[in-house]
Amino acid sequence: MIELTLAQRQAVAQQQETPPGAVDPDTDTTYVLIREEVYARLKALLGEEDSNQFLCDLYPHVMGVFGREGWDDPSMDIYNDLDPRRQS
């Protein structure tokens, strides 16, 4: 675990953004700093599973809701052509 310097602690305390962010200037990677108890709550919500697995498990339920709301209607297929992730 790293220990924040006095200057870093002051910067976190003064930062308006919640949660505060930090940037690694060498890699331009941004990190979000959250308190340990917040992390523990998030971890408990997601369980020990990877968050990607959580989303994969959620997908069939979401698609079921979409189907009940009319997204399975063939007239909605036109929106598939607008998806930039799909290749022609």
C-alpha cells in the first residue's frame, strides 16, 4: 500500500470532485481514490465475482425487459443498423 504525502493529503482534502482522482503522469492513467469502507461496500455488492461477470449475468434479464417493452417488434430492427459497433 502506498502512503499519501502531506501535499497529496491536502490536495485530496481540497479537491471538489468526489471521489477524488489521481493521474499517473508517466502512463496518463487516471485512478479514483475511495475510502476503504466504500470499497468494501462495493465489493460486497458485487460479491467476489468480476464485475464483467456480473454484467454478463445481468444481460439476459435486461434483454427480457426489453422484449416485454416491445423491443422484439420487427419494426425496431432498423435501430440495429444505427449501432456503430455493428459492421455492414
